[in-house]
Amino acid sequence: MEGQRFARVERVLRRVDFERAYSAGLKIHARYMTLFIAPNGGAHGRLGVAATRKLGPAVVRNRAKRLARELFRRHRIVAGLDVVVVPRREMLDAPFTTLEADYVAALDKRTTRSHTPRRPGRERHARGHRRV
């Protein structure tokens, strides 16, 4: 299992980094989780999991964290990005292949949103009227 370990440099650990992802990151809603994706300026992609008490007791929160880490490990992201996963309760009962498809679809939304050029003629003026 060499190279599959979840190293310390791949973890979002500091509160400041979580808050930066929440405030400045791209928020993507998926069926089983919400992702916040933000640039980190580093050489590694990093993962943070925000499993709050609202999710359930410690056993449940830890399972959600393990599932999120495995998703991150199997589907590495681009270096220089932080991904913060906020799991939903439904994540715990879903089959792993479904979670995997949901996570990949959410990451695909990130790439389509960040690289989609705006269509000409769709800009709006300050008053909300379209330019002709």
C-alpha cells in the first residue's frame, strides 16, 4: 500500500484554512455531501472533513470521516487545492460506489464551473438590463 497513505501534508488541519475554504471557496452541493474547494497555494491537494455533532455520535462522525478520506485517496485532486467535505447523514447508509459517483460528479462540477467561458451577449448592466 505504498503511496496510498493519507499523509499530514494532505490534510487541512487549521481552522483558518477551513474558514478560508468556506468563505472564498467554491461551494458544491452533492447528494451525500457538500464540498468547499479553494486554492491553497501549496504543492499538494488537501482534504478536510467537517463532521459536526449534528451528524451523530462519535462513532458515526468517525465513519463519515473514513469514507471521505477513502474517496479522497481514490480520486486525487489537482495539487494546490483544498477540499473540505461536509457529510450528510445519508452518506452513512449509501453504498460506497454511489458515494464515489457522487464525489466524482461534484468534482466534475468544479471543473465545468471554473473553466466554462461566459456566452457573449449574456452580460448584464448595473440596472439588470441586457446589453443589446
